[in-house]
Amino acid sequence: MAARQSDLRRILAKNIRAALARTDKPIVALADLAGVSSAHLYDVIRCEKAATIDFVEKVAEALELEPWQLLRDQGDGATKPRRSRS
């Protein structure tokens, strides 16, 4: 089971970095926008700390993504911004 947890941490970190790169915002700005600690965000991106579901939800919202998009192993462009709801 430990390997799966490491895989999910790596996937989450990779997807946050990829989405963040598309926004042209620094990590500190994303943390502020999401309402999370920048230190914790750095730790999650480095796979040093685990993220809660609440954390994933806040970061996804700040990146204009659905939370599942940050947890999905990519390769198919699934971290594209969500459509605005009209």
C-alpha cells in the first residue's frame, strides 16, 4: 500500500507543477489564492508531506481545475482548466 501512496503524492505534485506552470504564478501566489500554507504547498510539491482532501480541493479551485484532475495520472491533457459554469 505504501507504494500507492507514494505514487499518488508524485502524481499530485506533478499535476500541481504542470498546472502552475500554465498559470505563470509563483507558488506563494497559488498558496495565497488557495488559502493554504505556502510551506505546506512546497512540501506537497516536493512529495515530502501528504495532502488532505480539503487541501487538494482548495488548490484545484485556485487552479480552476476539478480536484480529481490533480490526482489523475496524466499524459492525456486532463489537467486543462474546467469550463466555467453558466
